[in-house]
Amino acid sequence: MSSTPQEHGVGLAPLRQRKERRYPTPPDGVQTDAGAPIRASSLWRDAWYRYIRNRAAVIAGVAFLVLVAYCLIWPIVSPYDPYAVDFSQASDGPSLAHPFGTDQFGRDLFTRTALGGRVSIGIGFAATFVILTIGVTYGAIAGFLGGFVDNGLMRVLDALYGLPYLPFAIIVLAIFGGGNFWTMVVALSIASWFTTARIVRGQIITLKENDYVRAAHAVGARWLRVLGRHLLPNTLGVLVIAVFLELPGVILGEAFLSFIGLGISPPDASWGSMAQDGYRAYRTAPHIIIVPSVAIAYLILCANFIADGLRDALDPRTRET
């Protein structure tokens, strides 16, 4: 014979409270259908929850923010002048006074690394923004219009794919002159937007077959509104991932161009130009080239882990896996 909660001395109030905590009731005046979810979710909220469960991606994100904060804040509060020359302390190794040592001119490398990080990361994000702007515009127009316009734009893109990336950047710097922030941005982005254009084109071709796009056309929405209101926002997740996938390549390109002497002109510094300075004295003072090399590797690893975490978080198909 079954027993009731009252027979065991347990009232119904605690059971009701536990049930209400598990299944909260809607606010007063709000009507809900049976089985309807109480709290609405969104892609970005779900993506955030999936991202923070990825420990490697979270650690990489925190490490990336620490690096950016170091580059922005330390040159302001540093007790050393990053441009002051003191040959009495030239090529000193790491110490308490100079955690990263000094370069061949006696300048504090801890401060110079932060200053160079400003330039390298700034060039990386600026060039990535230009790459995404050109690639998104080109790919969105080709994918949305389709037909002979799409075929023509893609054939042009196939021809441009034959342009070598770094040699073309060197030619651009030779024509316009190196040593300038914006010249470096143009040189690194002018032949790097092709892949982004292809990715966006593929996304647009897939998305424009959805019912909500047909409904927008049916109510008389112009193509610019359909593209800007319905299609491009749904490619935002792919573009966020593309930012962190393009960033390492741009940083390495800037480092290579600076290393061969086509980058930022002294006394300004980037991680590539610091590596070039260290290459000249790597036998007597190896720390001068090790410090910027480790900084570049640190940034690239962080960006790759963040991109992997964002890809998994923004793709709902990876939820079960």
C-alpha cells in the first residue's frame, strides 16, 4: 500500500518549492502555451556558454587580453624611455631592473616589446579589417546577384589568386615606400582578401535560399535591405572566426617584411623590426631576438586557440560532440 508524503512527516510545501525552482512560473499577466519555453535563448548566448566550457579557448582569450593590456598600459607607466640611448647598458641580459634585458643601444626591451606590440597588433587588426571589408563586399555581391555577375567576379578572383602574397606586398612597399603604418596595412591586405570573398560568397548562396529571404522578397523588400538586414548579419559568426584566422597570417607577414628591412622605420619599433635588430647580434646577445620571437609566437597561438573555440561555439552542430 503506497504512502503519502504526509505519512512520512513531509509536507507538500517543500515539494512545491522544489518544483517551482525547477519549473519557474511565468510573471503575472503573461500567458504561455503548454510546453512553451519560459526563457528565450539566442545564438550568441548559447555560443558564449559553449565557448566558456572550452578551457583552452578561455585561457587563450585571457592571455590575449593580458597581452593587449600590457602593450597598451606598460609604455605609459614604464620608468624607462623607449627611445633613450645608453651604451653603458647595451646588450645587458635579463635582470630585475630589465626583465627582458636591453638591446644594443641600451634601451629597455620590456618597454620596447610593449611598444612594438602596439604597432604589430595595430597593423594586424587594421589589415584584417581592410581584408574583411573588401572580401565581404566582393563576396556578398557575387553570391547575392548570382548568374553572369557571379561568374564574372569569380573568374576575376581566380585570376587574382595567381598573385603571390609576399612578393606582391614587397612590390607595393617598393612602389609606395616602406616604414609607414598605413603603407604596411595596404601592402598586407591588398592580396589577402581573396579567401574571405570566397567564404562570404558561399555563405550568401546558402542563406539566400532560406524561407525568410523569400518572404522578404515577397513583401517587396529591396535587395540592399535583404542583403544588409537578413543575409550579412547571419554571416557574422563566420566573420568573427575569420578575424582571428587572418590575424596570425598578417602578423607573420608584417614580421617578415620588417625582418628584411621593409617594415617600420627606426626609432619606432614592431616585433619584426626588433627581430631584425636581434638577428644582427644573436651570437653575443641572443635574448634580443628571442624576446620578439616569443611575443609573435604567443600572439599566434592565442589567436589560433580563440579561432578554434569560436568555431566550435558558433557552430551548433558541435554541441553534442
